[in-house]
Amino acid sequence: MLVDPLGHRFVQGPDMAPMSDGHLVSNIVEVGVPCEIYFHSIGNVRASDFVTVEYYNANASKNDAFDFLRLLPKA
């Protein structure tokens, strides 16, 4: 909610659906949803993983960090 609480920010990139032909689509910028199954602990509090700006960069290399915990592969 701190990044874009009203959902106004979109970035264009290839469709990441498994059977897609890779055509361009507009993706809403969400920092927690792509990696919401991963978490880390800050003291006794579980904190969700979150994506980095490289997650939305179509020109990123496979060595870039796509999320804080470095668990997401390049699509």
C-alpha cells in the first residue's frame, strides 16, 4: 500500500503466463504479490518478501535480484 495505494502505476512487459507467446501487456506494479509465498523474519515478526524494481525490467539479466530474498527466477 505504501508503493501505490490506488493502483495507478503500470509497467509494460511481456506476458509471463506459461502458455503465452510473450506479447506485451500492462502489469500493475505490486511489490508483494509475485512472491507472497516467501517470507523472512524480523525479530519475532514474519515479513513478506517483496519484488525489486528489476522484476519489472524487461532488460534485466538473470543475475539481477528480482526480489529481496533472491528467490524469484527471471521469467
